Amino acid sequence: MRLRPRSIRARDTLVAAVLAVLVFGGVAVALDLGIRNGTKARILQETQLAARRASAGERDGTLTSPIPDDSGGRILIQLVAPGGRVRNSTPAAAGRPPLSTRWPPAHERVQDWVECDDDGCETIEAIRLTTAPDSAVVYAAKPMPAFMVSGLLEALLSVAVLILSALVAWVTWRVVGRTLRPVEAIRAQLAEISGSDLSRRVPEPCGEGEIAELARTANQTLDRLERAVERQRQFASDASHELRTPIAGLRANLEDAAMHPDDTDLNDTVRSALRDTDRLESIVTDLLLLARIGTGGLTAQEEIDLAALVGAEVRQRGSSLLSCTRMDPDATVRGVRMQLVRLLGNLLDNAERYADERVEIEVFTEESQAILRVTDDGAGIDPRDRERVFERFTRLDSARSRGAGGTGLGLAIAREIAQAHGGVLDLEDSARGARFVLRLPLG
């Protein structure tokens, strides 16, 4: 059985109610003790004063009969002789039996106590006139208030505690409900958002509170999710199209060879099939690389001299187009060598593919970054398409199409590798052609 409420509103209300009962209960106990102690002290003081006044008058012979009553009958006074005979009293105590049968001993002439019977409780002060065995005793008694005896005070305080605690619980319920109302609206909106429609957003309350931050964070997450899903759908569409073309060509060649074996040049068919297979292999390899990079986490990291890495790649290619115009030996970065080699290779492949006569390569440092700049003198890229070239399987309506070959994933892979290493890869302005700039943190 679950005793803990599931609702935050109910839990907060319960906690507030319990705390209110504890706090108000403590205050009530303290108030009860204060009222009781104060009332007892006041009654005892009045009783003591009346008894001592009567005792002093009896000893000096000035006490009249009946004993003067300054309290209006609220305090009863009697002068009782040994044996229980009432010798003198106030008018209100006349004709009554002794106020108490308790007799103060000679060694303790003054005593006070509370005595209860069926009619209620009284505070009694007893003063023995002398230490002689036949000394009379002056009794003064004042009834205790009814609320001190009947428990009425505790009952009233308990009712007050319950009322105040209920008020606190009600206020907490209303306030928490009002506070959580935007959360319920956010929850309801999130419940209605489905994978097929991620365009909807949760309502954002005004202000800078936690709930407003939650709503903004939820909307930002939905924005990223919508973009990711859209990229995934676009990628799936593009990938299926890109894979369909070489597969269709391969199938057509094979079917033609199977249907017309005598009219088919086997060598041409095999070469064509190998080209389509190579393209399929390149696309699949690049897709797998993108998937591995996207999982995050870089293993086998090492300190890499970026200038030395670029120099080795340029020498290995042996292309007359490539020219290293600036190589800073202090551009050392930390990363996975094979991935950085792939990034550099993709940039150089792209530059060589579209360059007219020259590709300039620069490696230098700037503040806390190592910078690789690759600039070709080709047709260049329209500023409006600078981000599109980093998208997977992107075709530009310009001279920079993939008619020259490639899978359409090279620059996307290069940017993914740069981001995985904590860097950025962008296109920047150039007097002619395209300029790709890689920025990585220094190792």
C-alpha cells in the first residue's frame, strides 16, 4: 500500500500541514504552559497576600470579626483553632467547614498547595500563627478558573491548531497548484507531441523562474530534436537515392549480360560493375565512419604536429597543384591521427577537384588555436551555399557539383571530425575560389 502521495501538490500540502501542526502545536503547548503557570502564580500571590494580612492582624489583635473581605468573595479566609473549630472568617466563608483538614506543622508554619474535590480545585495558603501546639491556623483559598480544571484551555488550543493547520494546508494547496499550473500545461503539450509532428512547442511562462527555464529548455530540446529528425529523414532519403543509382546500374549491367550473353562485352560489364561496386563501397564506408564519429568519444589520442602531418600528406600526393605557403612548427594539437588524416585528405581532395591551377595550404597558430587554411583558385562557392556544402549528399547548382566524382560525404565527414576534436570547420571569404579554414585547440 502506497502511503506517499504521487502528486507534488499533494506532497507539498501534506508536508506543509505536518509542519504547521508541529509548529502550531509547539506554540500551543508553550502558550498552555505559560497561561497555566501565570494563572497559578497570580492566584497564589493573591491567596498568600490575603492569608498573611489576616495572620498579621490576628497576631497584633487588629483582626475584626468577620474578617474584612477586599476580594468581593473571590478569596475565602478562615481562622481555625485546633480541633477544626472555625473561630473567624470572611462573610463568604461563614458557616462552612474548615477550608482544609491539612494542618501545618510547627517547623513549617507556612504552606501552600492545590486541593481538589467534586466541586473543583482551590489554591490554599495556610499560615500557623505560632509554633505553640495550640496555635490557630489562618487558611486562605481561591478557586481555580474552570478552564484550568476542565481541560477547556487545551481543547481551545487544539481546535486553534487544527484550524490554523488546515488554513496553511489550503493556502499551500492553492499556491502550489497555481505554481504548477504551467508545468501541467507543459506536460499536456508534450503528451500531444508525436514523432510525426515535432513542430509544436510548450507554452513558456514569463519571468526567469525555474518553470520558465524548464519550458525554454524543453522547447530548445524540441528544436534540436526536430532538426535531428528532419536531418535523419533527409539523410535517409538522400542515402537511399545515392545507393539506388549504383545498385540500379549494377543490376542493369548484370541483367543485360545475363539476358544477352552473346551480345555483351564481358570485360566492359565487369569494369562497369566494379565501378558501381567501388562507389557503393565508398558510400557505405563513409556512412559507417560518420556513424562512428557521431557516437562520440575519441580513443588513441596523441600529440600531433599539424604542419608535419600536412607536409607528409602533400608529399605523398605529389600533386603540382598543392603548394604549402606557410608551415608553423608550433601548431601542435591533440587528437586521433587517422581521423585528422582523413579530414585533411577530404579537404585536399575537394580543393584539387575544383582548383584551376593552384591550391595554397597554410598552417599557423592564432591565440590558443591551431589553424589549417586550404584555398583553391576555382569557381568558388556562393555565400548562400557555404553551409549547405557541409550537409550530407548535397548537390550545388553550380560548377561545384559532384560531376567530378566523390560520394558527397567528404566535407560532412571533415566537419564531424573537426567538431569531435573540439574544433570548427568553416568556409571564409577569399579573393578567388573557396577557402576552407579548420580551427583546433592547441594541444
